Amino acid sequence: MDKDYVCGDYGTESIWTQIRVTVKLPQLDALTAIMSMVSNNLQIEDYSDIDLKTCYGDLIDESILNADKTIASVSVYLPAERSVPECISFLKERFADAGLTEAKIETVGVNEEDWANAWKAYYKPIKIGNKLVIVPAWEKYEAAEGELIVRMDPGMAFGTGTHETTRLVIRMLEDYTKPGCRMLDVGTGSGILAICASKLGAAECKAYDIDPMAVRVANENIKDSGLTNITCEVSDLLKQADRSRPYDLICANIVADIIIRMTPDVAPFMHENTVLLASGIIAERAQDVIDCFEKNGYKIVEKLEDNGWCGLAVMKK
């Protein structure tokens, strides 16, 4: 770790409230989709697929081994400026609509230092595709010939480049980002996809996220990258997105249910040659998303999979 690195300033907030919701395992996807409406920064606890036959089986903590495999939990972390009662009320309404009547809601006070920094020791440079190398801002890295370096401090926003969903989109970005193109990133998280697209030659990138914390983190990363062709603002999916003219490339690394909800609204942002890159889709839900795209007049031009996750490249028929 670079001893000279100073973490970015994401505000003075140090006290957070964890909202943790537990449901029966088959309801996990529905819960994840609803929790992402409150924040894109999700912590998912699902111990149902632990494989004790791997070489790491003996290293698994006993508390995990003894955990109830029939349930799963999803947590979000809210800063003091967010109203916890208001968020819980919102969640309860959505749970009722989705039939999650037995969802168990817990709240826990959390000090930022306990969870926001410990992971940094394990986040190392990672090369994705043929060109892009995602490097944590606190790590020193010398680029090899032909490599494009993207330095990131994800802070409390999703998007370090280590998750399969992000890797899938970045791999496709190398193929579909054309020099001079106009790019839209829906649910930007840390801003990583917009920054990658800019590095790959996009002329203009518009990034949006429903979470103000993610927007703040993304703008810090954009500023630190030295790129001046990216703007990042708050938007509920496409509602506040710039629609002055169509985009050549659209990225949506979200979750299956949110992509399905967004699909009927995306056509005005596309021209006949626009490519939409969709990710955050678990393999079991891929066909649902594909069916939705095809029903709304789109065709799948590429499908990639990585460790149970799916990414799609989509165009108008």
C-alpha cells in the first residue's frame, strides 16, 4: 500500500445506521431489488452455496458453517443525514407490494471505521480485458505498454472492478466503446464504467445514480482521474437523465428487476445503432431479462457469463 496516499474526503460523516432485512432464501432476489431502491451499496449474506469440498473448506468460520442456510439477509448503510424511519416506511410499503410479508427488519448503529476501510488491504490492481487495469488509488502501479490505468477509490459506492458484474461490463466496453461516442451510465456507483469509457475514447459521458453518496464518490473519482468529459448527477434511473440527444452507448450495471423496470423507458435515449450493456444479472434471471428486451423490440447481440452472473449487449431490432 502506498504510504503517501491520503484517502479522499467523502464528508465528515462517521456514524452510520445499518438496515438489515432477512427473508426466506427464495425471496432474496426480490429483496435485493427493493433494497437497491434505497441504496446501491448492498451487503448480501447468503450462506446456502458454501462448498466444504474446496481446499478452503477448513478455513470457513464456524459461525458461518452453523448459519441457517434457508434464509438470507441484505443490508444497506445510511448516513445520519438520511431518515431511517422514512427509509424503513418506504421498504415496508415495497415489501407489502412484493409479498415479502415475513421480512425481518433490524437496525444497527455502525462506526465508519469499523467497515469502510478494512477491505482496502485486500483490494489490489486487477487487469480486465486486454487494456484496462483497475488500480486502487492507494496502490502504486507501473503500467505496461498498451495498458490503460483507471485509478479508483470506491469509498462507500459500489464499483471496485473486482465484482463479476463490473468485470463483465468493462470487458464489453473494450469492444463497444467507439472513439468520439456519447455514453450514458445508469446506476454509476463509483463512476468506474464512465471513467473506463472515457479512457477508451468516449467523447462525452453522462453518469447518474439515485444515491447522493455514490454521486459524491463518483465525482471525486472523476476529478482525481483528470478527465473533463464526464458529468455525474443524481437521477432515479432515467428520470433526470439528459435526453437532449441519443447516446451511442448505454451501461446499466444494476440488478435484473431494475433493468426490467427500466427497459420500456430506454428507447428515447437510443438511436438505431446504440448498444446497451446490461449487467448485474444473476444467471437464473438472465432469460427473464432477455425476454423483456425482446418483448420491447430489442435483440441480444452478445451474452457473457462469469461465475453465475450474466452481461448482455443489446440493440434495437
